[in-house]
Amino acid sequence: NNNNNNNSRMGQTIAMPFLTLLMKLLFTVTVISLAFLNLKQVMKNGIHHEHDDPFLLQISTNKEHNNTMTVSSAALKSFRPPPSNNSSIDYFCVPWEVNADDWWTHRPEWNVAENDQNDTHTCFQKYHKDSKHWQRLYDNQFQDDDCNRTYIRQMWSSGYGTDLEQVALGLQRALEHGVPLTMTLPPKRRWWHYSANKEDGSNATCPAKDASCYFLPISSTNCNLKEQRKHRIDSTPLNQQRKYVKQFIPTWNFFSRQQQWLRKAVYDEVKLMKAELLLQQPQKCAVIHVRRADVVLHDEFSRKYFPISAYVDALPPRHSINTTLFLLTDDANAINE
């Protein structure tokens, strides 16, 4: 009996620490499980927390983007988009009232998420398809402010596509030679004819009267013409290897990053046009393309501006005078006609 009692007490002595350990383990598992369930609920509904900046950010997940940041409207005055080294954020949206142009200028790894713009917000996404090439262009263009190491190229005033093409070619040539490109206006014509009236430079979009009225800055160089010394770059064609041809469109896209006011104006205009078209009853129409702009330039290659009446007169006989016209044109005057 004494042996049995001793064995029983020994079993109880061993069992007590084991039960205590088991209870602690169950408690820990319960806490972890509750925390995990809470985390899932939070990630589903969105995390609201204080950020380094003095305003609330909302982090949530969706099918398209692992991390989404939306800035509350109360944070407009103190808004700063995520720093470039914040790898946890790959997508964010801001109200249109918040000007993110300066931030975007120095964040080539980000691009506008065009399909996600709406009436109140514009959105940005990280690591787009052109980001690596944009980073190389940015590093070359913003390397220093030495006016003696600048490749100067004059802005054309021709067709819109041709003008932007010249900037893109200049950026590629500058990158090839490792010097930043600076675009200047011709001495005798101190305006780009898409930023001011083409005849006399009046009615300018902005005081600079150049492409900076519409697009983000492409260089940190801020020198006047007297300070600048043109970096000699030979006139031989760019290396025609496939990589240069492949890089042309990304280079064009880098230069033509639209400022936020312009993106909003385009968004509003497209929305208005869609609404007007939807209100109309479906009907047959004749589509006319009226090409003007730079066709009157280029000396012996100049082409006449034809009035809209000339296009209407040239319509096939089956189109009566009541035919609806859908006009595609690069000249606002054609609309008034």
C-alpha cells in the first residue's frame, strides 16, 4: 500500500507541471489563432493606422494589387506620397486636388494607373514595364546642374508627333553620351506653337511657352542660354541596334508624362464626350478626318488647309445633306466651321 501511495503521489507530481505546460500551450495557440483571425479580418476590411506623416493612410488588398494606399481627403495639405524605398507600397491613389507632379518627377519607377482614374482620384502603380529604362533616363538627366555638360537641342514647332519625336531622339542621344539633354526654344521664335498661338506666341498655356506647360520636367538643369555651353555630340545616326529601336517608345513615354492638371482635363473631356455620345440615338454617320496643323509648313512640301465645306462636297452621293458627321481633326477651328 505504501508503495502504491508513493507511486500515486509521484504521478501527481509529474502530471502537475505537464498539465500546466499543456494549459500554457493551449492558451498560446488560442491567442495566436485569434490574432490570425483578426489579421485576416483587418486585411479584408482595410488597416487604418498612423503613418510617419501626420495623417491617416488606408492600406487594403485587392485582386489586382497586393498593397493599396489611399489618402484621406483630410490629408490634402500635408500629403506626401510613399517614399521610393518603401517596397511595401506598390499602388496608391490621391485626390485630384493633390498635386503629385513634383513627387512623380523624381520617381521614375512609378507610372499612372490610367484605367483606375475616376472623378475624385488618380492612381499610381510601381514597377511598370518601362521603369528600368525610365530610371536610366532619369539618372542621366538629373545627374548634376553643370551647364557646361549639357546637350542642347532646339524644340521644333512642326507636327505634334514630330516635335515629341525630336525630344525622344535627343534623350536617347544624350543617354548614349552620358550627358543631360536640355530643350531650348529657337532664338527667333520663343514659343512652341502647341503652348501658345502659332502666329505671335500670344494666349500662352504657361509663361514658359514650351513643353513644360504640359509635361513633367526632364532635367534638373536650370541655366539660361548664355550660361549653357553645348556639349559636342556628333551628328552620326544613333546606334541602330535593336535595343535602341526598342527603347524609343519608352523614351517617348518618359518625356510625355502629363502633368496632373492635363490628365484631369483629358479625363473630364473624355467623360463628357462619352456622355454626349450615349445620349444620342444610334444612327449612321459619315466619318471625316481633317488634317491640318503643320501641313502648311515645310516650304515646297506645304499642303493647303481645305475648308470643311470642301470635305462635305466630296461626300459620296448616297450621303444626303442631313447626314451626321463625326469629325476627327487636330484643329479646333475645323469644329467651328
